[in-house]
Amino acid sequence: MHAQLTRRFKHPALFLAFGLLPLGTMGMAHAEMPEPPTKTVVSPQPGFGALKHVKAGLLDVAYADVGPATGPAVILLHGWPYDIDSYAQVAPLLVAKGYRVLIPYARGYGDTRFLSDKTLRNGQPAALASDVIDFMDALKIKQAVLGGYDWGARSADIVSALWPERVKALVSVSGYLIGNQAAGNNPLPPKAELQWWYQFYFATERGAAGYQKNTHDFAKLIWQLASPHWKFDDATFERSAKGLDNPDHVAITVFNYRWRLGLVQGESQYDPLEQKLAQTPSIGVPTITLEGDANGAPHPQPEDYAKRFTGKYAFRLITGGVGHNLPQEAPEAFAKAVIDADHL
């Protein structure tokens, strides 16, 4: 889920260890591109209508696009092992306020596909964040409010740190989630290591095969552990689990967690980004960070990352047994944070 150093780390030094990721100089490579035609397909997501597709960078991105086309843009990014349905109740609340809400499937999820069979199925966080810039360029969105949780929060953090001119405001569940491989080499206390059990599982070929064989059951277990008080029903889970049936999902997931442990190397085009992120860049855009009071996934403590946000900033603890998938568990609180961050 969150970057190696950014889960529930109650030790500031450990948090810093995970606090660096790759994303800076690559912004120069994302020049404005002619807007490609979009195509509409039947959406499996209730409430989003038909999904759209756009060719963006390395991907054919499937995304929800709701609200007025001329409204201020909000881009919402999902986590692992979830999907865009996390925002099914958030989106209407934002649309009612006049926002255009875009929710893309990340690489390895839903109907998003690589344009080339030869492209490395790279789950490196810098690659995922770069996909967000490619997505914005493809749709000619110069600036947007970004919101996310888990992997999506990390991507939003990276974009905000390295392309601040593209981000009007940020909402990040669990705060500053930028990490790097060097920091990931630092061992954690036993209880913290225990929370990362699935990362070590994915480091093995047995783990990769097990996730391939039992993707849905594995994901449901993560949902239960990460949100112990969220009583989701089978229909809710199965609706999102369909987003994991992407042919590249397992490869992207395994690569991501192996990259964090330094077991695989990223692609050279992301090296300039990694170098910038290794410096633990601050985030200066207006930001609201959120945390659920019952988040069962590894995550940093708010006091450990507050200084990383140097612009207008607020932290909110969302109570009531709210776990890791905060947008889906507390949609009103998440939508309010987006609106409030936009007006900081």
C-alpha cells in the first residue's frame, strides 16, 4: 500500500527512510500534446456512467469523467488493491459544487492498458506519478486539485512536490508518502516489519504466484486488515475486485513492492526524478492531509510529516472507525477536504 516508509511509522527516522521518491526533471518530457480523440465504453462502475479512454504517455487510460466540462478539474487517484469505485460517493458531492471530476484507472487496473507489449510493466512509484502528468497533458489540463489515498496519495504527493505548477491544491490521506530505495534499506522495529508482511511475500516467487492465483482473496484480506471496522458487503468488494482483473495487475504490484526493497531497479528515464525525490522535497501547494482513526495499514504519524508541507496546510483526523480506504468509508469528509483545500 503506502510507500515503504510511509505507513504507520511512529518513528520519525523510519519515516524519513521511506520519505524519498523519484519525480522531478521528468516534467520537461511532458510537453503539451495534441488532444487525442476519446472513446466511450460501457462502465462497470455504478454512478460513473460510461468510462472514457485517452492515450496518455505509455498508456491507454480508462477514466471516469463526471461533472461540467468547464468546471475546475479535480483528479482523484485510487490505491492498492482498490479501484476507482472508492470515489463513487465522493464524485457526486464534488460535481454538485461545480467541479469536473476525473478518476483514472492506474496502470495495471481496470481497462487501462499499455500501448506496447514491449513496455516494462514497471510499478515504480515515479512511473505511476509520471502517468498522472501524462494524463493531464493528454486532456490538456494545465492545473487540477489532486486527491488520493494509498498508492494514489503517493502519486499525488510526488506530482505536488515536483510539478507544483500543475497542482492547485492537494488532499493526501496519510500525508507525506514519498520514499526511496536507499531509505528502504533501513530495517524497522519488529512490529513495523510485521505490518509489511505482504511486501516480503511479494519478494518471493511463491508470493508472486500466490497473488496471481488468489488475487481477489488476497485483496479482500488486505481490505479487512486495513479497515478493520469497515463492514463492506460482498457486492461492494466484488465491484472493485473486477478492477484487479487487468492482465498487468500482478506484475505491476509485485514490481512496486520489490522496487521498494531494492530487489528490482527502475527504468533509467526515471532516474532524474529519483534523484530529486531522494532529497525529501517539501510540498508547497495548499494541502489538507487526512487520517482515519482506525487505519489498520502501515502509515506515518501526522506529527512526523507535518513539516514536509510548507504551504497552507491543515490536518484532519476522521473519526468513527474509519480505516485505510478513507474516500469510500467517509466520502463526505473526503469531498469536504477537497473543496476546503481548493479554497485554502
